[in-house]
Amino acid sequence: MIKEENINMELLDYLKWRNDISLSVSPFNDIDNVILSYISYMNFDELFSDNEGIYDIEEVLKTFCEKYSLDEIKDKGQFTERSPLLLEQMVVGERFRETRIGYYREIFDKEKIKQFSAVTFFLPDKTNYIAFRGTDSTITGWKEDFMMSCMSETEGTKEALDYLNDVSKLIKGDFMLGGHSKGGNFAMYAAAFCNDEIKKRITKIYNNDGPGFREEIINTEEYKQIVNKIYSIVPQTSIIGQLLSNEGEQKVVKSSAKGIFQHDAMTWEVMRDEFVESKLDDMSNFINVSLGTWLEKTDDETRESLVSTVFALIEETEAKTFKEFGGNLLKNVGIIIKSLAKLPKEKRDELISAFSGVLQAGGEAVIDNISISKNKG
């Protein structure tokens, strides 16, 4: 066990250190939320004989280990692939003993651009936590993310609302919602547009480095009713978490990773039972301002056209996931270049114009920051 010292830990370290302290002694906290949101990345469809059932975490881990090697995950697992390691630690400690997992739902539809998954946790202190999975490694999942910039609701957000409406009828008492990345967006959307009786039972909505919404969602009465329950946690280099608008409370935490890899919540640093706080760095502000400025100047039709064109080029490679794409990178890049040359001139011009627009907006953001710094000096 890690001694109670003033050293920074990460999620796995926290579980090893905190495992012998029950939730009745030290209540559910922000770190516990991130752990549960990350475990939702596991493919429970292969582990549950009945997706409507509820299972002990020991049973889930045992079934997982019959199919996969934890040692291999420790050696080669990356990003959300490492989520089973969190479950392994949960099982051996007092804090999450007797936790149950149930009501798993997964829907994937390439044609409708839909990647959705959610699961519900029943903790030993009677806390209920509904976790929405974030973006997986599929190209369809990422395409749905980009579609958020040109439509108020996606197929995934509709599924999130349906899931909350269905599962809330099966859960006794109050509950929390949460998710990492796109899962955080799903949690906020479902909470905003569920009926009033369900809203009254929601105690907190965790958005762990997930994107916000377009202004038409932010301005709805439904969103305003739940905004004081939203709590966003982002790393100091937050890119996904700075996209679009979100008026909920935000906490910035320190990550041991660099750049975009800080999106991996397993790198977020912990001191005792709290995240180590930080502040957004220049890269986060740059992304926020440059993309925000470009989006303001670009109409929905153009945005959707750009997303469709870019992903059509990627899909020409026939890769289903970005891992497959990267496994034969040179060949796939070559396919994209050839496909790009075959595009109609207006589509090529549209892509070039968009890229130039983002760079120009970013340049203006840099100049503005320099001016602000000089004025402060």
C-alpha cells in the first residue's frame, strides 16, 4: 500500500492507497467519478450474459480474465484499453466491495453515425452512478464527435436520453450521471432533456474533459435548469473539453502526460483524495480561441460538408478504427492523397479554405495574447 505522504499519484495509485477506506468513512469524490466513467469503456457486451442484468464486480472481472490477459494489458494497453486495471484494483479493496454493475447498453450504427454505450453502477453506500462511454477508437465514433459542431443533437445524444429515461425507472433513489470525453456531453444532454421528475433525482452531473454544446442548447430552459449541477473536470492541456460552450463549474487538474495525451484521465494527478489543481495552459487557450473563432465564421452547411468530406477520405482506406489506420499508416495516407486528388475542385478548395481559416484564427489568438501580456507588463 502507498503510504499517506505528500506525493502525487494517478488513478491506479489512488485505488491502491484508498482501497481500505470505505465509502461510508470517506464519501464518494471526484476521483471515484473518473474511475467509474473510465470503466464504462470496457466491452461489457462480451461479459454479461444478459444486458438487462446486474452483476457483482468480482463476477465481471472473473469473466473478463477468462477472455483477456491483464498482464498483456499492463504491458501493451494504451489509453482506455487500460480501464480493466482499475476494475482489478476495485475488486481487492474495501472501498468498492459489493459494487454491482448493470443495465449495459451498446449501440453502434455506421450509417446513422452512432456510437453509444452506457452502464450503471450500484455502490455499497447506496450511491447510484450512470456512466456514459466516451469516444471509442472507431472512425464512426470520431465522426459523430465532429458532427456535434454542426447539429444540436446527434444520434448518440438521443440514445443517452432514452437510456436515462429507461434506467431511471429501474433505479431506487437519487443518482449521479457522468462520462469521459463524449460521454460527459451525453450525460449533460440526457440530464437537460429528461422529464422534471427524473431531474429532481439527479444530484450531480460529471463532465470529464468532454465537449460542450452549441448555443441553441445552452440557451434552452432545459439546460439552464441543470447547469448548477454540472461539474467539469479537465486537464491543463484540455482540447476536447474546451470545444463548444458549457456554463457549468470547471476544475482544472494536473496531468503527468503532455499535450493531447492529457485527455487520458489515467494520467490525471491525485494528492490524497483530491485531484492536484492546475490552470489551463496556452495550448488550451489557443485551441479554444482559434477553433471558436473559426466556428463562428463557418455556417452549419459548410461544417457538415467538411466533416463528411474528411471522413469519406479516411473511410476510403477501409479501416474501421484509428488503430487499424495507424497499423498501415504509409499505405493509408497514400490512399487519402489519391482520393484527395479525385475530389471535385470545390471540395478541395473548401478543405484548404477551412484549414487556412483555423490557422488565421489561431494567429490572431497568438497576437491577442501577446498584446495582453504586454499590457499586463
